[in-house]
Amino acid sequence: MKAFGLIGNPLTHSFSKSFFEEKFKFENLENHSYSLFELRSIEEVLALKLDPFLIGLNVTIPYKQSILPYLDHISEVALAIGAVNTIKIVDGVWFGYNTDYIGFLNSLKPLLPYNIKKALVLGSGGAYCAIKYALQKLSISCSLVSRNSASKDYSYSEITSSVIKDHQLIINATPLGMFPNINTAPPFPFHLLSPNHIVYDLIYNPEESLFLKNSSFMGCQIKNGYEMLTIQAEESWKIWNDASDLHQSLKLI
């Protein structure tokens, strides 16, 4: 038996279980299983280390950063990002990776005109870390909007028309508006947006979040996070099935 799973809280919104179970069925992998581990706290991950069949995990909100101390090794990219969303387990040793940035980068690139230089990112969690890394790869500077982060560039009340005009790409990396709380959205001044803006919401359930609906009403080009999720999931699958010794070169935590 080869066991995989997802750790996070809440997990009612997740597509991972159905995604991987469909993959197992399509590839006739009858000895593979995928489970949801809705942890009340990150410390509960210690119980999973006792499962001898577990060989791969995905990590979602709110544990992409707090999982780091529980890993034995971490890839250089994940270390640079400061967040992990994929874990490979080899002989009881836990290796951390980040495939979120690949999913975001590859799903965003087709939308971008050549003149996009600045992005405004809402939310300061693990997803923001991956987004910032991907934007750097695209030579796009990003400003952080947050209610709580001490390192934020703007609070929501500081988003003026000049700030909006200066940032052609707007990205929601908060969970606000995610199922089942679909009638919520960050306190963003949507009336300042224009058809010149591209608005990306990492939320994929619902398909069109309130954040995207409000942005679409202002004529913006919009995209949800579903393609990002499928790309990062496929990249996780590649890592879990890589039979090379690549993981042996990862940095020790």
C-alpha cells in the first residue's frame, strides 16, 4: 500500500482527494490511497510520522510555514520561499518542497502583457511567499497588503487610486471568499479598478469568488486558482515518483 494525503484546516474546500483518486483510477494504481488529515494544530502531524505506508503529503492553509520545523530536509527553493506545500517521505525521512510557485508562475504567464511591472498581493501567509518568489522570476515587483503583517507595504485603508494605478496586477492570496464562506472578500476598493487590471484569485472553490465577481464588474481580466492547483498537484506527483537520489542533496533543517 502506498498512502498519500493532505494536511490543513479546514479541508472542506479541497480538490486534492478527488484529483488524486481520479489519477490512481486512470493509471490503475489500486494499491494507492489519498486521505484528508484535518489537523487541529500542527503538532498533530507527529502522529502521521508513525504511518509506515505514508510516502507523500500535500500541505495547505494554515500549515505551509509552520510545517518547516517538522521536516528533516528542505529543498533550496522551498527554503528561499519559506514555505512547503509538498512532502516526500523516504524511509521515514521527511523532505520538503514547494510546487505552489511553479503552479502560479505557469498559470499566470499566459495572461501577462509585456508591460506588467508591479503586483499588489493581498495576504501574508505561505501562499504569498510562493507568489513573491514566482513574481521575482518574472521580474515583477510586488507590494504586500495585509491587516496584520509587520512587514506589509500597505494596509487596506492605505490603498488609494494612485496605488491601484501603479499596480497593474492584483492577487488575492487570502482564504477570504473560499467555500463555504463564499459571501466574503478582502476589504478592497474594487471601485478603483479598471479594464487595465489583471486580477488573480488563488481561490478555486467557488469558481468565481466574490473577489473576482467584484473585479469583473469593473472590467478587469480575471482568473481563479484552479489551473495553479492542478499544475502544483502534478508537480507533487512527479516529486513523489522521482526514483532518483535528488532528495539526498536537500538541505538539513
